[in-house]
Amino acid sequence: MHITTYPNLGVSLLISFFESSSIFKKMEIKKIEKNASRQATFSKRKRGIFKKAKELSTLCDADLALIVFSPSGKLFDFASSSVQEVIERYHMQTSIYRSQDQQSHEFQLEKDTYYLKCKELTDKTIGLRHLNGEELQGMKIHELQKLEKVLGKGLARVSKEKDERNLKDIIEMKKRGLQMVQDNHRLKQMRSQTNSQGQSSKSNSAEESDNRDHGAPNLNLGLPMFK
């Protein structure tokens, strides 16, 4: 009688047994609905986590605090030194980290702003050189055409501004010339009136003098002559 052996069959059956056994099944992590089961699980796992925290503190000289509230609201805590000291240290450390993060963020913003400003300055410098007809060798055809349009528009604006200013200067000069003519005419009128008044006062003075000479009585003073 020939017996066929299957060397891997025993291993496969053992693995299947362990996989199907409830002892080795992985517990699904979800809320336990039954209150009694939930309380029992909480007590068991709380003891385990507190034990692990104590071991971590002892073995590694770690300063730690553990705070747990039960489903009913009861407080459980553990600390290697003091819960309050650990909390204060936590707040101080996080404040330092936040400050460092803020400074790092501000520094990065300043760095980015500086980079953008430098790039903008470089681009404007190159643009000005192109407008002056410099460093055109590396430009492409469409870039040269665009530069030509920009220069044409700029030249048109310059010419328009120049014409407007020239026209404004001409109008201002005409206004000044007209004002000078009016002022000269006014001065001539004032001189003419002054001369007329002077001649009139001289004539009046001469007439008064003649009137005094002809109208005065002829008085003979002294003794009569005897013949």
C-alpha cells in the first residue's frame, strides 16, 4: 500500500485553524455599545496605558503627564513629576515653537519679497537698456517687434506732450504780449492826462497874473506940482 504524504498540508491546516479561531481574530476598533462591556474595556485598557506611561517615565527618564476622563466623566491622571508642571512646560514649549514658526514664516515672506523685488529691478533694468537700444542681440524677432511698438507708442506720446506744451507756451506768450500792449496804452493815457492837466494849470496861472496887473488902481503919491 502506497501512502502519499503532503508535507505542507499540516501547516496549511494549522494556519486555517488559527485564522478561524476567535482567539486570534483582530478586534474591530469601534465604539462598544454595551455599557458593561465598555466599562470593563475602559478599566482594563486604562490600567495598561498607565502602566506603559510609568514604564516609559522610569526607563527613559521622560517627563510626561497622562490625563484620562472616563465615560462617566471621572478624572484619572498620572505624571512623572506633576501634571501642572508638565502642562506649564507644554504651554511654554508650544509658545516658543509658535514664535519660531512665526519668525520663520516672516523670514520666508521677507525672503520671497526680496527675491521678487530683485527680479523686478533686474527686469526693469533690462527693459530700460532695451529702450536705449542696448543688449538687443539676445532678443527674438517677436520681442524686437514688441519693443518697436512700445517705442512707437512712447514716441507718439512724447511728441503729443511736446506739441501741447509748445501750444501752451505760445498761448501764454500771446497773453503776455497783449497784457504788455494794454499796459503801454494805459501808461500813454496817463501821461497824456498828466500833460494836459499841467498845461491847463499854467494857463490859469498866467491869466490870473494878467488880471492882477490890469485891474490894479494907479495911485500918485506925493505933493502936487506947482507951475
